[in-house]
Amino acid sequence: MRRSSIFAGILAFLVIMTAWLVFTPGRDVGIEEETAESQEQGNWNEPVVQVVERMGPVTVKIETVRDVLVDQFFFYQVQQQKGIGSGLIYREDGYILTNNHVVQDADEIVVRLPNGQSYRGEVVGRDPLSDLAVLKVEASGLPAAAVGDSNALRVGQSVIAIGNPLGQDQTVTTGVISALNRDLLVDPENNRYLEGMIQTDAAINPGNSGGPLLNQSGEVIGINTAIIQQAQGIGFAIPISTATSVADQIIEHGRPLRLGVLGGSLTPALAAAIREQAGIELAVERGAFITRVIPETPAEEAGLAQGDVITAVNGEEIAGMRELRDAVQRAGFGGKLAVTYYRGRDQRQAEITL
């Protein structure tokens, strides 16, 4: 078995272990019946109606054009490929939050507002690991989204999704939060997962990506991102706490704060399986197990490699990847991490500058 296949299997095992007015024509029979009829036609004070009227203007349509090479048997021909997604006005001075996969490799980006205005979008920064991107349009005084607290969500809570599925502008769907803290494999080739996702049964389709998932107070609690195509009613959104953290870092620094490793939390059972099936020596049974080091990152510069197990950061023991990520965020840009890790049975130290 190839070493890359072994690590792909290990990463999958790690993730498993850790973790939408009915109008009835009436008769003119007087004021009382007119009032009753109006109530039947629709209550404009319904929470969903209020949320859509308030948050619809901050949900934008993103149109992209990519130049792709098409094999014409004897030669390659450049053709334009168009795409549609959604986005969210993050700040009134023209910053737009969306998914990375909506704008990745785009040669042209057009941001269309619900009021009919359109702007050319420029990529401020992208983060493939979290599937988030920030765009900038030359505008000011835009209606910015109200951001909620995704850390206070509960399973069963009602939610509302707004977006442009299949190019249908400003489509609204409703549902509930089906689950929290889901880990989703989005890039098997590169062993990449989106972690801590919000699962919802609110209908999400191609074109919804990058649009907001809202609570009944009209606050954004997630960025709609993915669906399981083989299933019905299983969609996923990136928690807004994650999205705003990444967006703020991109706006301020041009990139998100990253150590540069992929992996998961090592447990005694997993350690035993790795020893038996992969033939890898492990001196510990707890820590952050590295399955991939991303090139040109602080982790690579520090010499970390596949198979290493990080057991402590700045003198404090860690049990897995979540603690490692938390330590990175606390250190911040330019911060330093004193990392203790094992390579096989050898304990090593590394000083990492973020």
C-alpha cells in the first residue's frame, strides 16, 4: 500500500473518531370579513417574512467566468466557463464574503446586488482550507449583514437560507439545524475536510454556495457551502464564527492565520491501528497526528512532516487538532509556538513563527 493511501485512510479514520401565500379570492362582504381574508392571505409579521425583507438586500449574486482548456482530439481550445454563486455583504465599504470554490480560478467576477446594481469583484484573499473567500467591490454605504453567534446554536433551531440556486435570484428556503460540529470530506484527493460544520435540511442547491444561513432574528449564523448529492435534505454551512474570523484575517493581513498541517486527534485505539496497519512506530497515544504538511507554510519551514505527533505547545499538553488550532489562534500573526512532537520514538522540539 502506498504511503499516501495509508495517510488518506488514517485521516478519514481520525475524522470519524473525533468526531421553505396561498391566495384565496374572497367576496366583498364587509370590513370584518375583509380583515379575516387579509389575515388568511398572509401575515406580514411572520418571522421568515421579516427576516427576508431585512436580509435579502445583503445577499448578492456572484457571476464568474473561467477560461478552460477543452480537448478537441487533435488540439486544445480555450473556452469560457460560466458559474453562479451567492455572497454576503460583509461590510458597508464593499467587502463581500463567499465560498472559495465560487471564485477559485475565476478570470472575471461580477457581483450583482438585489437592487440591480452590479460591480466588478476583486479577490482580496482566499482560504481553500476553510472554503472561504473575500471580494471587494468599489462601493460604499452598502447594507451590511447582521452577524449572529454560531457558538450558541441548538439542534432543532429554525433556520432560513437565501441564495441564487441554479441561477434563480433571491430564493428562500427554510428548515432546521439537523446537527452541529459535522466534519465533511470535500477534497478526497488532498485529504481535505471542512470541520465543525452546521448540518441543515433547508434546501441548498448549486448557486446557494456563499449565501447566508440565518436564524429567526435575521442574523447570519452560517455560510451555505455544500450538499450531499446522494441524499435529500442534507446541507452544510460554515459557522459564522469561523467565517468572520477568517474574513477579518484576510482583510487585515491578506491571508488567514495557519500553521499549515492537516490531521486529526490521536487516540489509543487509533494509535494501535496505525501501528498494526501502517507499520508506523508511535511513542505516544495522544496528540495531534499530522497526515499532511502544506507547502510554503510555517509548519514546513519548521521541518514538521507526515506521521509526526504534536503533544505539547508552549509547554502545555494537547490532545488533538482542536487544541493545536486554538493555540495557533491565540498566538496570532507573528506569534511564536514552542512545539514538542514525536517522530517515531524520537522526541523533538521546534520553534515556529506564524
